[in-house]
Amino acid sequence: MSQLLPPSPLPTKPPFRKGKRLGLGAVAFSGAGQLALGIAGGLALVGRSRVRTAGPPLPEQTIERVKDEIAETKDKAKEARNE
């Protein structure tokens, strides 16, 4: 059958080159994924440390003032009922 077909004008590559290319592509893809995860992990650590140093999410003085105002309002309501 090879006598019926003309020789191919394009040179064929040995199969081991395809495997080498596939392996290098897989390594590059994996490396890019690991790099992205490393960057994301680093950003997460920086963000976490900044949140911790920011302090509590609610101002303590405001909470105490609101509690005092609620207690004062309750006391005035009791006095009004007793009169």
C-alpha cells in the first residue's frame, strides 16, 4: 500500500517529542495553578491580619451609651406608670 501513496511532503515528528511537549505543558499549567494559589493564600493572610488589627466591628462606647439610654428609658417608663 505504501507504493500507492506518494511520500508525505511534511516531515513527521518522532512520537517522543509529542510526549515531551505534553509533559512540559502539564508542568507549566500546574505551576501556574500553584502560583495562583500561592498568591491567593498570601492575600488571604494579609487580609486576615488587617482585619484582626482593625479591632472589634462595633464601637464599645456606643454600645454602652445605648445600654444606658435603654435603662434610663425603662426607668422613666416605670416612673410614669406609678404616677
